[in-house]
Amino acid sequence: LDAFDTAYAVRVAAGAFCAANASAASPAVAWTARTVPEPVVSDDEATANTSVASERVEVFGLGIIVDDVASIDMGASTFYGDLRVYVLRYYRPFLDAATALREATESSDRGRLCAVDGEAEKWLYVDADAADVDFVNAGKFPKIEPRVDGGGVLDHLRIRSEFYFAPTLARYPFQSQTLPATLELAAPSTSASPDRLLCLLRSYSGFSPDLSSFSSTENDARTLSAKAVVDEAPRRPPYPRGCASQLDYPVTKTRCPPTRATSRLSLELKFRPPRRLGALVLVPPFLIALGSLVSYVLADPPRGARAGTDVETFFAPRRGGRGSPPERLRRLRLQTLATSMLAAVVQHASMRAALPPRAAGTLADDFAYCVYLVIFVALLATVGVMFAPRRRGDAACAGAASVLCFLHVRRPAGLDVSWGGIALLVALATVALLACKRGAEALLARPAGALLARPAGPSYQRLQTPASPRPALGARLLDGEYDLHLGGGAAPGDDDKDVEMVGAGDADRGDFV
């Protein structure tokens, strides 16, 4: 029986049944059956296909006092708010939304406001049952406490809860955050246009003077500001027929919009962190990058220095330490860079831990990449100096130029220069520093009296290595690139002495002290 209110003829043939001993058989039987009528849907019932046009439009004013804002957690995308919400109703309804907005509201730079000035008597407190406020972005377990007078009239609602927000992170840690508290009034209407419009009561809204979480903020910092955003938009189902794109995220509103609209008010709190707080986040990794540059200023010990020699200026181990001073210095450089790289990774991980797990790249990430690059260039320079010790000055020029990569960081920490531009700037800076280094070396190699008057008293002097196969003793001592072997020792190195030039005479005459 697969249809309502339909007659069916039922027939049973003769002999379809028989007695247990087969002594008798059943005769033929026939009768007619009719199914029940289809149930009728009452006109008073609301169905999935019901769309009722609003016969009147009411205007409600919401006042929001912010008693506290705290625990702004960008990793969880939540903040804590303690709010007092006042609900007032305009004294009469309207036939359409345009007339209601024109008479009962006004526009300003702080959003849609209620027209209260001079007409305060037209805004009425409502009964507690009529003020069904829905906190759209409230978190888990909100604590809502209505304050009702003896006559059942609602004075205000107090809510203490976490609120969700969408953090903006492109310029973190200098990024301002918008912290919304979004409210709706529950309405029974199923029409495409809302029958309850909202506006902000300016005289009932603002920040509490004793905002505890920002009590230590300077008065001129203007850390917090607020504005109201009110709009009427389709937000509730049903979706149009044949539309299945809402099952995929993100949902394209223009292609598959809902059909029922609501009026929603959001008090958006703009939090502007002081610039110095953002700078404190970037100072530790910047100091790590500067620490990696220490490897360039660790000068090589004199040639011929052997194990067990104290070379205090190069932080060599105490006398009797294992390995030659050059080997110890190379190990020290590599240890410095390895420590810097580990510290940079830990610092970067701590910055990312304060952000949502799937957050896009931020200004802090750009800064961390530049720190990695500076340390990596220092590591390459150290390895290169191992094979070409005389190029240590050239490597230092490349290391100093690598600091320009911080210009790649987004504003305000950098200039947002592309990586291609950074590569060009680093190359040009390296060439310029190498040219300055060559010029300084050529200037220092000239006789002292040629450019400047000789200062009084003894002074150190460095001469260029003569082209002759056997330089003079004074030249060898001053150059520092030859060992002084007195001879006579039983084993090689037994009679090598530490020699220090304590004074110099006139280099042109060849006299030495």
C-alpha cells in the first residue's frame, strides 16, 4: 500500500490454505481496502518552506559597558571580557526597516548609534523575558547574570566569559588586534529581513574607569578604543535549493547565501600594543645574530704558536691544553655559531608558540629568517677561513654585509625589501667593504712619516714582507709571519722562543729596537 487515500482489491484464491490433515481446503476470498487520507499540515505550523514577511519592525538599543578586558591569547584566538549589557526598546514599532533606521538611529564615525539626544524618554526598559540576548562569539561556559528589578524589568545583563576573535598576524608583534563582542536578539521571525534592528546606546556604552587589566597603561598611549559595527545580513538557513557548496569550507557567500537575515551588533575593541612591547619580542633574536658576529673578531694566533702556550687575547685554554691554538680557535668559532643557531631556533619556536598553529608567516618569522641567514653566512665564512686563513678579513666584510638582510623584514621593523633586492644590497655592500679594507691596508703599509708625523715614544710598526728570499731579522720580527728558531734543541721546537717587538726605530734607515 504505497499511496494515501487509495482503494485496493485484495483476493485470496481457493485452496490457499488447508487443514492440518488436508481434509479440507480454503475457499476463495475477496475484499476491498482503502488507505487513510494524507495528513493535512496546519496553516499555523512553521515548515521548512515557510517564509513570513514581517508586519512590523522594532528598534532595540544595546548599551555595553566594558568592565575588563584581559588574557588576549592569540594562540587560542580568545580574550576574556567582563561586560554589562543594557537593552532598551524604542517606544513604537515601524512598518519598514528604512523608516525605522531613519527615525530611531543615526550614523557616526563610531558606527550606528541610537537617536537618544533630546529623545531619551522614547527609549524604554524591557521585561526580562523580552530581552533574549544571544552572545554570538562567547566561549565555553559563559557566566550570565541578569539584574532584574522587583517589577520584572531588566536593568542590565552581566556576562563574564571568553570571547573568540580572528587575530591579524601579518605584522606581529606590532599588529593591532580587533576584539569583538557580538550580540543578537533572538526573534521568532522566519522572514528574509529581520524584524528587530539594533543600534548602540552611546550614553550606556564605554570603558569602565577602573579597567583593572590596563591600570598600568599610560594615559596617552590610547591602548584601547571601541566602535560599533551593526549590519543586517542573511545568516540563517535554509540555503537555496540545489546548493551544496555550504558543505565545503570556506563557504563562498555570494554563491550560496542563507535566506534568513538577522540584525547583529558587534562592539569592536581595538587593542594597540605599545611599540616597545613588540620590540622586546625581537630584541633577543637580534642579540643572537649579533653574537654570531663575534666569530669574525676572533683573530688568528701568531704562526708558530704551539700547544700549551697561553694566548690570552684569543681565549685559548690554559697552558698544557690539548691541540694547537689555531685548532682551538676554530673549535671556538664553530661552538659559538652552533650555540647561536640553537638559541635562534629556540627563540623562534617560542614566538611561534604564541600564535595559532596554522598561522601564516609574520613579521617575526621574517626577522627569524634573517637571523638564520646571518648565522649561516658566519658559518660559511668560518669554514672558508679554515682553508684560506689569509681571507679572514674578506670573510668579515661578507659577514658585516649580511646584516643588511634585516631590511627584508616588514615595516615597521624593516623596509620590506624583496629577497632579490637584499641579495643585491649584500653583494654591493660586500664589494664596498672589501674596497675599504684594501684601501686601509695600503694606507697602513706606507711609511709612517709619509702621511702623519711620528708620535713620541715607542710604537709598533708593521712592514711589508720584502721580496728577497731571506728578509732581515727586523722585518721577520715585525711581520710576525716567520718563526724565530735559535737552534741547538734536541727536538724540533725545543728552542722556539716567544719574541715580542717592544719598540721600533726609523724604518727607512733600517734601525730596530
